[in-house]
Amino acid sequence: MYPATHAEKTPDKAAYVMARSGRVVTYRELDERSNQGAQLFHSLGLRRGDHIAFCMENNAEYFALAWAAQRSGLYYTAISSRLTASEAEYIIDDCGAQVFITSEAKRELAEALAEKCPRLTARFMVGAPSPGYDSWEEALAAQPTAPLEEESEGAMMLYSSGTTGRPKGVKHPLPEGEIGKPTPILGLLLAMYGATGDSVYLSPAPLYHAAPLGFTMSFLRLGCTVVVMEEFDALESLRLIEKHRVTHSQWVPTMFVRMLKLPEEDRAPFDVSSLRVAIHAAAPCPIPVKETMIEWWGPVLYEYYAGTEGNGFCALDSEEWLAHKGSVGKPLNAVVHILNEEFEEQPTRGEGGIYFESAVKFEYHNAPEKTAESRSPEGYSTLGDVGFLDEDGFLYLTDRKAHMIISGGVNIYPQETENALITHPKVADVAVIGVPNEDFGEEVKAVVQLLDPDEASPELAQALIDFCQEQISKVKCPRSVDFEAELPRHPTGKLYKRLLKDRYWASHASKIV
């Protein structure tokens, strides 16, 4: 269960393929390249439990770098390539990285960080290096391709997306024992998703996010071929499924929306019959969107609900979802508790905070107060989401606590409103937020990205409000609609609602109303 094993058995098999460039990296290359990286880190004095960080776009060096840390017993933090220099600086300093690696494509960010982060002892750049950075390729070339004498398992330490403030580093204990032991994600691939060494996995998302990085690393442990998209494109993803006979993939709901809004004549010709498992997560999927995807792709959609924290995992397949539409599944490795603000257990279909009772331990790095806030008095832990359980024990998400709108004393969770509006044929993306209202404290506003921005008008805004009121309670519907060319959505599917809300609350001293 390690790339080195596959390098011995099938050295010329493609470990991964970069979709746009067509670059193929074999298991022999991945093994040798990651060994050189491990040797480099060791030569710089890094030992088990030390830390590196990297910030790059999806490129051919990503997995070699991650595996170099993984087989060195290091913590490694993949930083979003969309962050500003100050945001990246915060994460590098906070995680305690000693080595930082970036790429030529991120030259502007690299140069802004050149004199920052004093704890760093080495800086490298993939491609032509900027001043203050050494060439990653040259540094590796000087190292042997043999493995370290004492290899040990490292671990990812990733940061939350920071949608409601400073991102939080999620830290787990390093794995103990022999290197190459099966991981929890690998167990899921085998038992739930039927993966084998012959599987082909399509990864359309940025690799710095927990799910894409964790799943791709696990498919590589299994000896599969991973197809990596440098950037998501709806039409291109369909072409890649057909070209590579993709068997497994992972998506976020916004990707489904964009594929479904392609003209029928563009998407219909592609053969997607090779798909056995299409996993989706990260955000609730609107019911009409998922219904249509199952009609199109067949009952191959598998949904799960989990977080970087790893404290709980809920999942269900297409058949289970069709019987429990809107659910994100049943818990597999934990007990789910729905608690109100006083930490009292809620009845069936009673809404409240979602807490997991599990054996998994985690902490938010350098943030004991945030770790404490995530725990109930009984020690259950939460990701900050709100939802309920049905009569069969299936979990449903309604929103995140931080997104709740309080209008005239009524608690409104925007997810249902967003799910209604996204089904309108002219809507490409939508965010529903609370904005100031003198009488009610807050009122519901929809910020909409249209498929055709030129169609924005007061008439269409009213039409969207009417459309929403036809589907859900009027109190949950927007009282106004604004149009934006593009919403500030994280590539993993999460909305930076804080950025939208700040525009409307800028003149208010407090957002507590």
C-alpha cells in the first residue's frame, strides 16, 4: 500500500497524468522523485514531526513533493494557490514550517514572501527560481534516488478555508508503526467504493484541499492511475472521462450545476459509461441537481459528509439517497448527536448543531480556544454545521451556524433558499446572506451570478424572487437580489460569504443585530 511497492511491480505504469499537458509520471518516476525529496529534507535537518509547507497550482511536481514528506515522517501543509501573500504568510508562520516550496506560476506571491516568514530555513521554487529561492529541480537532482534508511509515515496538516475568519490548522497525531499501513481513506476506497489497482481516478479540483489530496494520495497507494485536471472545465471533464475510461471521480455540487447547464447537444455525445463511482461532498447538493445527475450518469453517485478534522464520516449511495432525498448519509465511524444551544439532545427531525461522538482526536493548531469551542461538555466535536436526523438515522444539513440569518427574531438558514434559486435556468451561482434592515435587524438578500451577465435587470431580480416564493416559504425568500459577475467561491465549492457580507455591513459598527 505504497507507491514504492508499485514502482517495483509495475514501474512503467502511469501513476498520474496531467490532463492539459498530457504529462505522464510513472510509478518508477514518482518513487525516485519522492525519494530524492525525502533525502533533501533529511539533508536540511528535518526529522520526524517537523514541518514543510507548499503553495502551487496543480502541476506534475505536486505528488512527488507530497510523497517526499509523507515518507519522511513530516507534517506537510498544502496552501491554497488562491491566497494572497499575507494569507499565505500567516499559514506558513502558524504551522511552523521550516521549508517552503512554491512554483514559477506563483512568482508574484513568492516574491512578496521572500523577506517574510523568518522561521524558514530553506525556500525552493519549481521552475525558474526567483531571488531568494533555490531551484527545486536542481536540489532534487543532487540527491540519491534510494529511500531513507528509516522511513516513517508523515501526515497532512491542512487549514480550513477561512470562510468565517482566520483559517484553522487541523493537526492529528502522526501514524505509528510500519510505513505503508492501510489508512482510513484507503479502507473506504476498497470497502465502499470498490476501488482496485485497475481503477482510474479523475481529480478535477485543486489538490491543496483535503479531499482531493487525501483521495488522490490513497488511490496512488492502491496503484491506480490518477488523472489530474489543472483547472476544472465542465466540458473538458466529460471528455476526460471518455478518453481515459475513468472509473472513479470526486466532485462538488457546483461542478454538477455547470455540467448540467452546458447545452444538451454539447454534453450528450460523451460516453460516461465507464464511471462506477462519482463521489461528491464539500457542500449540500440541491435535490433537483442530484436527481438529474443520477438520471444522466446512472446510480453511481456516492455522497459523503466529513471535514478535514476527520471526527466523523457520513455516507450514502444513490439508492439510499433516492429514498432519503437531501440526506448526506448515515454515520459510519461515529455517533451523531443533534444539540441545541444548551447542548440538549434534539428529537427526530429537530434541528440543531451536528456533533460527532468518535474516537478520533484532533486539535486546531495554536488555537486552543477554537478547539474548545468545537467541543460539547460531553466531549463531542462539531464542524459548525446545522442539521437534523430523520427516522432512519440519516443526516440532513441545513446550514452552517455562521451563516444563519436572524430576521425579526426568526432564524433563517440560507441553504434551502440557495437550493431553490440555483435551479432557475438563468442562474449560474447564488449566495444568500443577511443584510441590515432597520425594522427586522437583518433581511434576506440573494447575490446572483447569471449565465449571461447582460441579462441582469430589475425585472429579472423580481422574477427570481417570485420563482423562489413558488417553491419555499416567503419568509425564507430574498427581499432583494443583486447581480455579480462572479461570486467569491473557493474552488472546492465553498462560498466566501464573509467577503459578500462585509460589503453590506461596512457602515455598521456591529454585525450582532
